Amino acid sequence: MADRISDNQAVWFEEVSKTFVTARGPVRALRGISGEVPAGAILTLVGPSGSGKSTLLSLVNLMVTPDEGRVFVFGREASAWDPPALRRTAALVFQRPPVIPGSVRDNLILGARLQGRPLDHPEDFLEMVGLPRELLDQDARELSGGQLQRLGLARALVLEPRILLLDEVTSALDPSAVREVETFLTDLCHSRGVTILWVTHDLDQARRVGDWTWLMAAGEIIEAKATEDFFMQPDNPLTLRFLAGGH
Ligand code: ADP
Ligand code: MG
């Protein structure tokens, strides 16, 4: 079947389902998800724990493959991409980034090596995410939770991804640092056209940074709207309940 080509479409989910087989039986993480993310937009993904947000992100860079349905990245089915190339194009940043034993510099350089080229100025990437260059020679295992989240972002940026998949990446930052990272990421989106799929528990953040917002519940998207409409005039009564703090 022909690829779904559209110049301004970064990610397309088409009737995607995923069930994990666990010792306690099957878990249906995603149930027939469809939706598209325009290139250069920020999609914020909200929903209760266990609703499938992280699984949805993982589909985009082939960390997880769907049982049913298809995922397209820039018009090409994810499974047709060379996985390393896809992971450079769509970089996933975790809430708790795994640390490579060694210095902060080592952590950044290894990221560059994945892309097959030397990294001459790792300090530039630290400064981009608001970390001082003095940290370069520090052991990455000694960083605070917030510093580690920033390092995780810096390591992704080294890849110069066209898509950033962010999974709760500001949860360990204090409020002023959260704003700083939000500004930096929205600028990146606007100046370089980077597309961001941004999972967050923080509804104010979802509203501040999002162009589009999806609410997930039990593996389904129950509300998908332009962010301002999502918060001002949701269609689903469950969305109102979620926004009011209930689940
Ligand atoms: P969220 O990110 O919204 O909290 P997840 O996508 O992490 O939700 O999880 C959705 C459901 O799938 C949960 O019930 C979770 O326990 C389950 N799940 C996620 N990943 C796995 C996995 N690798 N193995 C088994 N179950 C998983
Ligand atoms: Mg999650």
C-alpha cells in the first residue's frame, strides 16, 4: 500500500493497538489509536497513569511495535525505517534518562558517536539546556535529578532530531527551571521546525506549550483538539472530569 505522504505530517497513527503479555495476563495498552501530528507542532499528551502515553511514544521510534495498525513517520511506515536512522530522527527522552558510566562529556560524546560523527563542542549542548560547562568533567552518576533530565535532553539534541519524544522530562525540575526548559523547547520547535510529542502530568504545562492536546484513557484517545479548545471547550464529559482533577 502506498505510504501516506503529506509534507506537513510528522507522525500518523492508524488504528494502532498493542497488548502486552504479562505474567498476570494480557494488558491492552493501546486500543485502536488514530491521529496525526503536524510537522513543527507540539502535541501534548495527557492522561492518567497507565493510560498508554509512554507506549504511544515508544511506537514512534520502534521501541515497541504495534500488534495491529500502522505508524508512519514523515510518510514512511516506522517498520520500514532503518531503526538507528529512525531513532536519530525521532529521539526519545525519558523521565529518568539512563546514565552511561563516565563523565557528562562521555555521555554527550557517545550520543554523537551514534550519529557517526565527532562532537567537537559538547559544552554547546550543555549550555543549550541551561547547564554550566563546568559540569562536563563531572561524573554523570553524581548529577541531581534535574541536572540529569537536562542532560537527557542535551544528549537527544546532539542527534539533531526532527522529532522529540519527551516523556515527563521536567518532573524533577524546580518551577523556574521548568519554564526555562519549556521556553527553550518551544523556541526549538518554532525556529527549527522540530516536532515534539510531549507527555506530561502537568496540565498547566500541557496548556502552555501545546499546539494540540490529546487526552488518553485506558488505551484510547478520548479527546483530541487544538490545545486552547481542549481546555476551553472539550467535548467529552470525561475530559471535564479529568481537568477538574478526577480520573
Ligand atoms: P502511561 O505512560 O500512560 O502511564 P504506559 O504506556 O506506560 O502508560 O502503560 C500502559 C499500560 O501498559 C499499563 O497497564 C502498563 O502497565 C502496561 N505496559 C506498558 N509497558 C509494558 C511492558 N513493557 N510490559 C508489560 N506491560 C506494559
Ligand atoms: Mg508513562
